[in-house]
Amino acid sequence: MHRHRCAPARLRAAAFALACASAAVPAAPPAQPSWNEAAVIEEATGGRLTGTRGEYYDDSCEERIGYTAKAVDLNGDGRPEVFTELESECLGGRIGVSLDLYIRDARGRWKAQFGFPAGYNILPSKHLGYPDLEMTGPGLCAPVWRWNGTQYALHKPCPR
């Protein structure tokens, strides 16, 4: 049997050309959410917050409270969840931020999670379709909260 000495070189060249051609194909842009973020935030918070950033008057604090809000799809079901951070020492203690996460329950009603002073990080680990959340604040420990099927619950507390 006669082998052609150039065959391996041609094969490498063809593989290289194919790799270069596939690398030149631009990636598809990220899909845009199908919801109006401001409307989702307003609905989730019962009309208290009306956009991604602003202020509202809080009766319990007797002051105007700044806020930021963000609609995200945490579990990939195409429906948004809403993070809110209320910026006030009255509500947020020493760190000055009170965190809420609004998630629809099985009946489609918005249910608030957390409601305590903290920031958050979305972790790559998931449980029952939702990512674990790391709560940040003053101090060296950041507890992790995990979705249990109906709500987020403390998963990894800080040692005492």
C-alpha cells in the first residue's frame, strides 16, 4: 500500500482552516428579555418602586428612601424575578442597604424574600433550578442562601 507523505500535512492544514473559519463566525447577541423591566418592578413591589432607580417616601422611616432594582431571570424559565436594594440606614442598618428578592409563587403572586440589611452575589452553584445567593455585608463571613422549592433558606450560616 502506498501512502502519500503530504496527507498528514494536508489534513492539518484543512483542520486549521476549518478552525479559523468557525472562529470567525460572530457569536449571537445575548437574548433580550421579553418583559418591560420598569413595569415588572412596579408590579412586584406593589407599585412602591416604579423603575430601576429612584426614591419613594417610606412612612415607617418618615423619609425619602433611594433604591435600585433589577429584573433578572434567575432560574431560566423566561419569567423575571426582581432584586431591590433600599438605600437607608433606617431600613438597612450599618451597611445602609436592605435587600429584597421578589419571586412569583405557584399561584403567580409576588412573594418577597429576605428583607434584611445585605448585598448579594449570585453564585454559579444551583439547587432546584435557582442559583445559590451569597449575602454580603460588614464582617468577614458571607452566608449562603439556597432555594428549597418555595423560598430561599439559609444554607451555609456563618460560624459563631
